[in-house]
Amino acid sequence: MKLNQFVSITGTIHCLTQLRIGGTKEGIVDPGGAENTIIRHPITSLPYIPGSSLKGKMRSLLELDKSSGADIKDDGKPCGCGKCFVCKIFGSHAMSNKEITRILVRDSSLTENSEAMLRTAQEEKGINFAGIKSENIINRRTGTAADKGLRTQETVPAGTEFKLDITIKLFHSESGNDDKAGVIDFVKKGLDLLQKDYLGGSGSRGYGKIKINNLEVNDLA
Ligand SMILES: [Zn+2]
């Protein structure tokens, strides 16, 4: 098997609603901060979207799509058949069906405009590059806010934009070349499904609705 070509897919991820991809509080000294923090760059504290979150969500949506030919078992694990389009592009976890991963999804950092917007908000409003949302958990018996019912969550504000950066590797093997157009279309379909569904947590409550703008596909030399 030989590596034939790299193709880059780039664009802008625009958050139409607030976005929540959870981080960890460990090591972060933030008295009065939210209980459920978002993932941030360890040095700049700026939020980003981990490539693994984007890739995992695209994969799970594509597996559910009837066109993928993926074999979804009841155990909820990713398809490991090694033959379907999802395994071919996203890789197969099953040892017996090892398939080279053809897609690299890089971490999405803020666009320059969004970084400037959040820095201004930090200076003017003192917020830590994120919104803090309080939510009540309602006690089902009394109908009132449960004991310590108020929980706080950090979210990336609606309107924030991140840079989408995907690389696709196309291979040549004895069985022929990878179908370039087919692979690109399949990844585009994943991005399309992502926009219909949601990214991150609390999608059923309206979080994580995104739109991808300025989508570009380019051959890399
Ligand atoms: Zn498969």
C-alpha cells in the first residue's frame, strides 16, 4: 500500500447556538467558576474543539446512515468490519480487520475574529472566554428546584467561530486507487449530518447547532 495524495478540507465552524464540549477542572484554580467547565487550551485558556470530538461525532452519524454499509451492533461500539466506508476512512478498531485511518481531524482553534471577540468580552465583562449557564434540576415530586438543584455549566457563546481543518490521505494498493471523489463526498456527508444533528453535549436542549461556512477542498502538493 502506498500513500498517493493528501487532500485538505477546510472551513469555518459557526456556532448557531451555544456549544458545550466538557473539559476537566483539575489543576484549574477558578474559585467561583462553573462546575462543568469547557475544554480549553492549557496555556491560553482559549476554548477549542478537539479533533477527536469532531471525528467521533462524524463517525457515529455516518455509521447510522444507511449509505455507509456499517455494521452496528447492539453493544454500541464503533463498526469494526474493516470493509465498510466508515472503517475505510475512519479506521477499524478490530485487530483482525485493521484498516489504515484515512482522515485526520485536527483540533479546531478559534478564528482570529472570534478570539478578538472573546478577548474583548473578557476585558469588558470579566468572563473567562466562555458563558456560564445555570440550570435548575426540578425535583419530580415537589415540582420545585431540587436540593442544590442549581448547577452551572460553561458554554462557548453562540456566534463563536472555529477553524475546521481536515486532511484526507488517499492510498494506492494492489486492489487499486482509493476513490478520491467518493471519499471526499463521504466526509462532506459527515459534515452535513453534523450540521443537521449537533456537536458536543446537551444537543436535545438546543446546544451545539453548527453551520460550516467557506468549505474548501484542495489537493496538497
Ligand atoms: Zn465497518
